Amino acid sequence: MVENLKKFKNVAIYSSLNNKKVNSIAEQVVEVLTSLGVKCLFPSSSKIRSKILTKTLSEETIIKRSDLVIAIGGDGTLLSSARNFGHRKIPVLGINLGNLGFLTDIPPADLTSALNKVMQGEYVEDKRIFLEANIEGKKEKYKALNEIVLHSGSIAQLIEYDLFLDEEFVYRQKADGLIISTSTGSTAYTLSGNGPIISPEVKAITLLPMFPHSLNARTLITNHEKQIKIRVRGKTKAYLSMDSHNNLKVPSSEDVCIKKADTELTLIHPTDHSFFSSCRNKLGWSLGVPAKNSS
């Protein structure tokens, strides 16, 4: 993470949720930012509905005019803002209204003080990679911040696939699917599959088989620069999802190609942000915390 003194002047306020709590927090955000002379912008894709909403702007206009996006909600909202704005190099700051919130880390109780500090340049930048997937022979490319999942689309149905890294054959396997995760995604869907928790600064990709039909299958962690190729065998149905957002059918005759995307997401955190504190608080990791200055 890198400390930064750049001050934000034009801030977009976004949420994928529409409820009283979100609208109330949005109003508080506008009040704080306005008092600091910061201009507030509202994307038309946002679901915030409030009296503060006088004019909405297209996503392209937001991308051109904004130097920060504030996402109000849980990690799902932040994933949505990452898809819409983050991959276009607009930094994202999360206000956490969800349950876990590994990506959105400002609680409503600290909103005013935290926003004041961030707007004064007291924050750290946290770079996260995107994964990019495409089906061989097709132009469309799809990005994911947490994970890309190859799955059968049905409950308790195996698919057979071959896995290659940088064109080198790794294994052939039967499983319900395969989760390809970034370090960011290690606290998301991969965690539910008993995958490893990976510190965000580790540049790695995790490949986790879903219910493999094998006693020897294990999670594989590889360098984030590796080119991943998956070939579905036979005529079984297979689908590809990105952060649980898209659901694309994968023809058995075509390979799925996955790699690190060229663009990164820049997350903005308060200076006291700690990934391991989040793990302790949200995952019940620790029995306690040692007193300061104790050995």
C-alpha cells in the first residue's frame, strides 16, 4: 500500500442498492463533501434515490469527470463499481453497510471523520488485479475482481476439463467446476470452498477444484502472470461466471482463456486500514489481541 497526498475534487457517489439506509448515508456523504468544497456527481447507473439527486450523468461522463468513486453498500456494491468505473482507472472508496465488507472498510459511525481525512489526502492506495476471460474465437472479454468460475450449471453434476498454464498441461480432472481466484477473491467464494486466505499484496492466482472426483486433488497457487487455459472435454454443459455476474455457456470445442487484465483497481483506504484486523473481526480468527508494547 502507498500513502498519498493527492486531494480529490470531483467525487462520484454510487450504490447498487436502494433503501433508506443507503439514501441516508449518501446524504451524509454529500453534506461532508460539500462542506469541503468537493463536487458531488451521481452516475445514472446508481440506485440511490434521494432529494440530493438533482442530476445524473452517464457512466462515460462520470469516468471523464471523476477522480474518485465512493461506493455505499457491501462488497457486492464495490464489485459493481469496480466493473463500472474501477477498471477505467477511477479509484474506489467503500463505505461498509454489509456484513463482511473486506473491500468496503469505512463503517457509518466513522464516516464524517474518515471522509475528512481522506479528502485532505490522508489515505493509502491499494492496487488489486483484475482477471480477464474470453472464449477462444470470440471478441468479447470479461473482467472479474474476485474470481472466475467454470461450472456445470446444475446441482451435483460433474464436468471433465483439462487445465493448462502457459500452454503446459497441468492435469485432467472431473469436478463440479473450477474456481480461478485473485488474492482479493481469497476471502470471497474461494473461502467457502476451504481455499487459502492470501494477503492482498501477494501477486497470485488460486485454482480451486469444486468437489473434485478425486482423493488427491488440491488447490494450486500460481504466479499472477500465468496464462490459464481450460478445455472442457466431451459434450457436457459448462458455464463461466465472473464475480457471480455473468453466466456464459462454454462450447466444448472452444478453450477458455484467462489471464491478468492490463488494468488494475485502485482501492482507497483510511491510513489505519489493516487486512489482518478485518480477518480477525469478520472471520473470528483470533482469541484476543495482545496489549501494546507486550512481547
